[in-house]
Amino acid sequence: MYVTLNPSGQKMPITGFGLWKVPQESCADTVYNAIKAGYRLFDGAQDYGNEKEAGEGVRRAIADGLVKREDLFITSKIWNTFHSPDHVLQMTKKSLDDWGLDYFDLWLIHFPIAQKYVDPKERYPPGLLYDVEKGTMEFEDVPISVTWAEMEKAVAKGYAKNIGISNFAGALIIDLLRYAKIPPAVLQIEHHPYLTQPQLVALAKQRGIAITAYSSFGPQSFLEMNHPLAIKTGLLLTSDLITGLASAHGKTPAQVLLRWATQRGIAVIPKSNHPSRLSENLSHTDFDLTESDIEKISSLDVGMRFNDPADWPGKIYIFA
């Protein structure tokens, strides 16, 4: 299954493999094995710190004849410290070089937050902090309009086939569309039954922007980070509703959660290091939930956001 992107018309797989928190030491093998299992979309980012290793896995798969480059859909994201017009194209090229690619299928602004530049020679990826010893963040006054114009140049130079946004709220998207020469093809957001964001989803669909959901399993991804909200929140994968629906359909709880998104046209990017789960996640589209099932799952919404810059040291209230 695919989602057709505007304005390019390129088809993006509705199920991909997310590279967040994939360790450097295992990333190349993880990507290679995911390609072997049938994955064709890989979602990376400068901030994940594993682009070189992910690219190694891709190159190995191509060399072994598993895929051709044109069979793959590679997404990455520019980090907050590189929003300045002095750095966007330079850092786009760096990411491409790290991956060993000539172009990205999709190149996203990771957050609508411009932080003070950190030279990659000093620290890369730079992370959240400008001054690590003091534990402080610093920011730059770079409007999204300026960064977006540079993203559009990346398309013109052939560095990216599509450009998009991540973690943007509605009003900012509406404003971006007023001046964008190339509209965003994709909006990537935290999206799971505890955080359904129905109005944001409706806005994106109204404006022809495809949606990719991250953290489809809710608190699961944040437990290993000792996220306090995730620790005290009931897991979606073991909730009575999700396990009951999984049993009724003869599927796993993970497949039910993924299908809840993709059946509504929202792409997903789960990850797993387990071969059986790799296949299960990829094959979750071979059944349909009922409308009643979807409504019941959506009713779990409590507006619970786990990835919120308001929790960062700089306390940035982008979702206010």
C-alpha cells in the first residue's frame, strides 16, 4: 500500500521502518535485515546519529541485489541547529554524504525550532544542548519561511524529491502554505490512540498533506528513556481493548494499532529488532478493522503527548 505525495506524485509506502534509537553498532544489519524482510521506506534523521550506518545497510542490500536505489524511499530530517540559510543546504549535503545517497525521497524539518548553530566538527549530532556542561539551550531568530526557502532550494538542486515538516501545529502549517512555492508533501506527527489530534489530521487532509505517524504504540517507545509519563501510563499493547480486538481479528496488538492508523490513510514507521515482529508489522494491512473498532480505539484519546519540547531544558511551548 502507498500514499501519493503532492505535488510530486511520488508514491510513499504506507509502512516504513523508523530508525530512531537504533544503535549505531547494529544499525547497518538492522536496515539490511529490514530490506530483506520487505521494508522499502526508512525514516531517519540527523539527530538519530546513525545515518552513516543506515546508509551502509542500504549499500550492502543494493550490492547483494536485494533492491535498487529506486525501490527505496529514504526519509531524513534536518536538525534544529541548522535552520539558518547558511547551513540548510550544507547540512542537507552532509546527510546525503553520510547516507551515501544522491538524493532523499523526503527531507523534513524535524521541529519548528531554530537553535544556535553547532559546528559538526565540534559535535555531531549536536543534540538539544548548546552548552553541554551548563546544560543549556540557545536559540536563533530564524523564521520558518527562511528555512523553508532553503528546503525548496534542496529540491531545485536535486537533493530531495519531496520536502515536508514534522511536529508542526495547525496555525504554523496554514501560515507556511501562504508563502511556500513548494507545499509540504508530508507532516510527521506523534499519533497514537492516546494522542489522536483529529483537527490536525483533518487540516492536513484538507490541504493535501500526507501524514506519517510516529510512536504508534504510544508510551512503549519512551519507557527505555525513563519518561515519567510513559512509566505511569498503561501500555496500549496490553490494554484490554487492543488485546481484545487483536484476539477477535486473529492479529497481534501491534498490528491492530498500526492498522488503526493506516486504514485511515496515515503512514506508520514502527521499528523492531525481532525478525517475526518485522514481518508482522509489515503485513498488518492484510485485514480491516470495523468502523466501530476504529471509533473505540480513537475513544482512548486523552491528548497525551510524550515527545514535547516543553519538557526540554529550554521549555519550548510549540504546542501551546
